[in-house]
Amino acid sequence: MRRITDILRKLAGPIQSVPAGAHVTIRPGGELWAAISLDDYHLIADPLRPTGELAFRLTERAREVRRADRSSDRGQAWHAAES
């Protein structure tokens, strides 16, 4: 069993992590490492890149965007009721 594990590790290649202070730009275009749906938080990521930290950051940002959208929707409804 150990031999299989060793073979799989060699096939996977070196493991790299994204440094905690890594500069990440969240935007459309460029070189795609990961993407997330703002509708249902479905996330896809390049399996050949160290995308764990990036996936976490994308999920957090998607939640922030949805919260802001909900707040904006509530604000518009309040202004409409006020008129």
C-alpha cells in the first residue's frame, strides 16, 4: 500500500501553497485559476495549481457581494415605499 501512495505522490508533483500575503486580483479575464458562481457558490478550480486559499477567498468575496446586493435591494424597496 505504501508503494501506491509513493507513486501517487510522484505523479502529483511538488505541492505548493499560496503564501498568506500573496497578491491576488479578482477579476474576469487573464489566466483563470478559479471561478465561482454568485448564484449558488458553485466553484471550479484548476486542479494543477495550488488553489485552496484562492477558493476560500473567492467564496468569502462572493458572500460579500451577495450581502451587498441584498442590502441594496432592501434599500430600493424602502425608497419605493417611502415615495
